[in-house]
Amino acid sequence: MPSTATAETLHGFEPYKEKKGEEYMNEEQQQHFRNLLLAWKAELMEEVDRTVTHLKDEAANFPDPADRASQEEEFSLELRTRDRERKLIKKIDATLELIEQDDYGFCEACGVEIGIRRLEARPTATLCVDCKTLAEIKEKQISG
Ligand SMILES: [Zn+2]
């Protein structure tokens, strides 16, 4: 499944370089992830804006019912994507809140450090790799 915007596609963000003996989630690291999340959010909001404009423009341009049908299909696909993006924006907001509260970067299930590299790949991660894997296994069992 291709995702529209991941941390990797963020422009101008070098991976964080830890100094030797640096404390996990110190001020500098928090700032790094705050910037990353804000840039990601801005990118997503731009995409949402663009779609809304695009949908308004195109809706007027298809008087033919057949064209309209395929157009509507495309719209609903786009709307689903936007819906996903809106949820992601909410998640980013919640993550920014975690940084403000000094809770960012720790697994919400077991409390261990999630780790800089993992957060870089998934800035909104709230579980460590182990807990995430466990959660996915449970989810599979529930959904069959
Ligand atoms: Zn954990």
C-alpha cells in the first residue's frame, strides 16, 4: 500500500545524529521530532486543500453522465485518501502533544524507549517494536 506522505519524503530533514552519551529525548531530540512532525502536518494539510479545490473545479466540468460516473469513482477514492490524511493529521497533533508533555518516544504499553531510528521512520509510533508486533498478532486473531 503506497502511503502519500511518510517521514522519508519530508524535505530537508536529515536523520538525527546522536552525540555520544546523549540523553534519550533531550531538548534537541524533541525539537528535531517537533520540526519533523510540523513539516509533515503542513504537507498533509496542503494536500487536503489541493483536493478540495480540485474536486470543486472538476465537478462542474462533466455534464456527461458516463464521465460523471467515473469521475465520482475517482472522487470517492480521493475522499478516502483525504479521510486517511485527516486521521493522520489528528495523530500528528496527538504526537505533538506528547512531546509537550515530555512523554514522547516511550512505548505507551511497556514504557521502554521506542528509539530514535524507529521514530524517524514512524514519527507517530507510540509502541516499541515488540509491543507493536504483539498488537498486530492480536489484531489478526480478532479479525480472523
Ligand atoms: Zn513496548
